[in-house]
Amino acid sequence: MTLAFSILMQLLLFLPGNSIANKSTVNTLGSNTDTILRKVKPKIVFPTPTVPRLFYIQRDPNSNTIIYDLNTDKAGNIDKDEPVHVYWVKYNERGQKEELNFIQRKFAYGISTKPIGNDKFDVRIVAYKKYPLVLRKGDSDNKFHIFANIEKKEAMVSRIFLRIEGGSFWFPNVVYIEVKGTDPATGKELTERFKP
């Protein structure tokens, strides 16, 4: 009976808008509840960005999203020195656009690019340079996309998700990376998860 009551209280404590989750209520539930409270994470809603983009990254602990967009001049030509513009959409705040700060750009979500000929670029996310991405025009639409190998097939990348559980600012504990994209030949969505 005590265990069932404790579980029921946990469910009630985390309902949206519930005001009973105060310190005195939690203290009356005992030490087993403290362990349960530490393990339960609120569910995060990850919106799909509507802004133009090549692809985007979402990760714990909030819904703020890193956008990777094609960088062009006013005439629509790609900037060959800096072909990708990286910035935040802060959904967790007001949905505003913000540039990455120096540390984010140089050590986390920024990218390095290198031309490899014929309007193709090797693209690497600075925090995980061993995962190769290629910026190039698609065969069917002649528009720039980011390509990577997903499920052993070349795919147009649409989203990367990082599941992070603990760790520190400089060394987060990344449980897995999930890459989603589309097979350009079939239009089939492809998904692959791996441990970095």
C-alpha cells in the first residue's frame, strides 16, 4: 500500500500546472521518493523549425535548437569561405534567433568546412569531427543539402539529436547521437543511432 501510494503521489507531482509539488509534500513521502524524483525527467517538446535550413540539432536539456543554414550572398550564390551559417532558435525562451557565442562556435556546435571541388564542401561539427558531412547540390533538385551515411546509404540529413544525461559543461555524457535523413533515390526516411 505504501509503495502504491508513493507511486501515485509521484504521478500527481509531475502533472503540468500541479501545485502540490512543494518541499513539505515531498518530505512526507520518504527517502524512496527522493530517489524516484532524481530519476524522473520532465518530457521536453522538440518543435520542428520552420526557418529555412540545411539541418538542425536538438539535445537535452531543453528545446533550444541549433540551425545549420546555407550562407549565401544577396544574389543567392553560396559563400565559399563560409558556406554554412550556424545559429540558435531559442524555443525555450521567446523563439528568438541568436548567434552562437565564441565557446559554442569554437568548441561545441560550430563547424569547420573545407572545399573539396565542384561546389562540394567537407563539413565537420567541431565537437565531433570524426563524423563526416558533405555539403553539395542534390542530383534531382540542384539545391544544396548536407549529406551523410545513414544506415549505410548516402542520405540528405534533416535532424541530429543528442541524448545527454549528466556530465559537465565541457564533458557532457552523450548517451547516443541520432541522425535522421532522407534517401534521395527513394524518399524513404532513414534513422541511425550510435554512441559517440
